[in-house]
Amino acid sequence: MRIKSRKGKIQSNIDMTPMLDVVFQLILFFLVSTTFAILPGIKLNLPQSRTSESTSMQGITISASENGDLFFNETQVDMDTLGNFLSEFDTGETKKEEFPVMLEADSEVTNGTIVKIFDVIRENGYSLINLRTKNQ
């Protein structure tokens, strides 16, 4: 029996489909599993601090701008309705005393306004309050 030898170039094909499938699945996994920091679309000039520490972004965010606007997460409220929003907010299984509240106040907001906001927060049972600043 005679074996024929191939003359010429040997062609090999690499199928890239399985690799593309794996890469696509990895991209989808990272897109779905990545948590995004949700910052309110409120422009604030936060006060600077050399000793500020980072905190988690979960919880309630209350923002006060220099022109008197007040926001509960992304909803605009006034000082009277802020208490209603805080009392009706569902903290899940976490106690209100342990649920984080982030206060973002423009550097031009008066101390009296910040104290009023603190009072409303504490009156509604929240005691874990963080002041948001920016690093120098």
C-alpha cells in the first residue's frame, strides 16, 4: 500500500468562536456584578478636610445647597417634608439607629441650617450621621 504525501502548504484553522464567547461572558459578568456609586446630580462645593475618611455610599443622602435647596437622595424636599421622608423610609432589617445617613452640605450653607437638618434626622430616630467633605 502506498501512502500519498501531501505536497504544498499545510493549512490550519483556529476557531475563535469559543474564545469570543468566553470573553463576551466575562464582560457581561463584570458589567452586572460591578456596583456603581450613585451620586446625586446636585452641584455642591463641599468643604475641604485634611482628616476626612471614606465611608460607604449606601443609605440615605441628604444634600443642602447654598441657595437653600434640600434633597432627600435625589428628591427635592423642604425642611418640613424632610421629616416625613425620613420617617417613611424603609431601612429593611437594619435599625434606624444603625442606618447610615450621609449629609452633604455646600461650604456656604450656614451652621444653623446644618443644625436644623441634624435635629430633623435625630428626631426621626437616625443617629449614624456622616458629613461629606472633599480631601485637600
